[in-house]
Amino acid sequence: MARKVKQAGPREEPFIGADGEYPESGMSAPDADPEWVGRIRLRLVDWYEGAGRKLPWREDRDPYRILVSEMMLVQTTVTAVVPFFARFLARFPTVSALAEADEADVLKAWEGLGYYRRARQLQAAARAIVANHGGAFPDDPEAIRALPGVGRYIAGALLSFAFDRPAPIVEANTQRVLARWLAWGDDLRSTRSQARLWEAAARLVPHAGAGAFNQAFMELGALVCVPRKPLCLACPVSGDCASRKLGVQDRIPIATAKTSPKEVSEACVLVSREGKMLIVKRGTGRLWEHFWEFPTIHVAGSDPAGRGLVEGETTDLDEGLRRLTGVRASIGPVARTVRFGVTTHRVTLEAHEAEWLEGEPTPGPGLVEAAWEPVEALDRYTLSSASRRLVAWLGQK
Ligand code: SF4
């Protein structure tokens, strides 16, 4: 008999009620049933043995490789991470090598992956492991959670993948799978939803074989229970999926309205002098800290990067350049426009070419260094993503 299901929407009741009952079907929360849990574990791991992808960080249980991969995979796809992972491991093959490295070298090896805060946290974690644990990864949940940048999810991944501890994981893939298994019709970002999903993940993870189960769980979300149009006909656990039973798998997780990005305008100056370009290094405590860029001023909109010169101080490029670097230049019209996203901001950066007139570079507000370098040498610097794109453009001219 076809079941009648309420229309989904962010403001409506979840398909499953707070008491664990499905309001219109009389079903109970499946994860309260040990038999359901047992079937899911068995079928998922069986399926994964044949269908799981061979990924470089799955080759062994080395916690260092697992930590590097998990830090890289934050907000980034597996396909994008694979080549970075190999290069990073070749450059910093052990936790000690990473702990001892210069931060600039680590950021350079991370260049192109984005989310540089992750690279800094990864190195801080490596330094904590060397300083507090003699270079050996702790396998104690509290010690792992105390590492910089290691939240509940990464701790669960480390504990289960490296040490086979029964630690639950909830991340983008598994929270979608869980929401569908439970027919969870509430906004996944809510505290109530997160608490419920972590509870279900904890019930599901087995005491033996936790690593294989969690890998299989994530892989199902990546390959089969995908965000749009889940491949239910190929799903090893379709018979135990509440969403599929209720016919709501295409409506779960509930889509929530995204807030529009804030528009920001910036301008930078590509000052040249006898074949060299003027670049500046950002100071501590702001986005892009310790990154090099072309002298840049904030023109309009909220300021995502905390530029040294902010709106209201000056939107005049001549004056901005002088205050940022002590240099005067003959500045031309916009030569190149670069658009990029930073956190919740959408930035439009207009780059002007300019010829040096006078003044030796001195770092101004928010900056710690200034230098002249030929375009071909700029690749050695850790550049902000926008400056890297401008350097690539300059190199092609
Ligand atoms: Fe996802 Fe469909 Fe499998 Fe349910 S049956 S877990 S919705 S792929």
C-alpha cells in the first residue's frame, strides 16, 4: 500500500518525529533495532570490499597519511586531492619532517588546494605530536581531539581508520546517507539534527572492524547515495533505507536556502621597475597572513581579508600605493580583472599596471615585507590565489 508522506520543506515537521516514530507510517527509528544495525554493517562492508576505490591514503593505516589526507579533503574533492597528497608526502614524508619544516615551505606545498588555515593547523598538529608525544601518534581520543585542527569528524577518522577504534564519523557524505536511512526531514545543520546523526553513527559503528565500516559508509555516500538522484537500484542497503521505503529519497536531505555571497571590490597595482615587480607580504592575524601579493586596497563592500587600508581610508590608488609601500608610480587603467570567492564573499579584483616613479618600498599598514622580483621568480613565493593568477597572466604576456 502506498504510504502518504507529508510534503518536505525546511519549516515542516521532519519525516521522523522527535519520539522516533514516523508520524504517518507508524515505523520506529531503524537504528534502535539491532537487527537493522547488523544488516547495514554486513551489507555495507561486503559491498565496499568489491566497490571501494583504491586511494593512496587507504593503502595502509599510517595515521600521519590519514591525517594529511583528511585535512586536504576538507572542502575539496578526492580527485583534486590525489596529486597534492603524493607531492606533499614526497616533500614531508613523516610527521617529524613536517614539524621541522618552515611554514612558508608547507604553505607552498599546499598552494592550489586553498583553505590554507588547514595547512597551518596540520603543521601545528605535527609539532604537537613531536613535542607532546615524542613523534608517535596518540591513539587516545582525548589526546587526538586536543591536536590543532582535529575536530570530532577527523578524530573519528583517525581513531577508526588508523587504530580501528569504534569511533563514529559524521561528515558531508555520511550525514546525507544517515539522513536518508532515517528519513530525517529536518535541516541537517540544526543542533537537533547533528545530535541525532551522531547518535545514529555511534550506534552503527562496530566494535571490531570500525575502520572498514566507516570507510564503506563514506564510500556509499560518495559513489551511490550521491547528493542528487541517489542510485538506489545499485545500493547494497536499499531494503533497509527508510527514505526509499517512504519514497522521499530525492527530497532528503532537506535543502535549505543559501545566503547570497557578499560582493566586494578590491584594486591592486602591478608596479614594474627595470623588469621587476613590486610585491608585499601580509602580516599576522588576518586572512592570507604571511602570503605575498601585489599591493592591494579594499574599495567597497565588507572586507574579507582585513586589508591594511580599508574602505573610507582611501579608494585612491595613488594614495593607497604610497601608504602601503612608500612607492609612487604612474598607474594605468584596469588591465585585468580577477574574480574569486573568500569565505562568504565574492571578490572582484581589478589589477592596474604601473611604472615606478620614485620611493624605495617600505611595508605599510598590515604588511611586514616588500620586495622587487622578476616575474619568473614570483613562483617561488607563497602567493595569494588572486596574485598567483595575475602572475600566470603576466608570464603569458
Ligand atoms: Fe541512499 Fe537510495 Fe541507498 Fe537509501 S536506497 S541509502 S537513498 S542510495
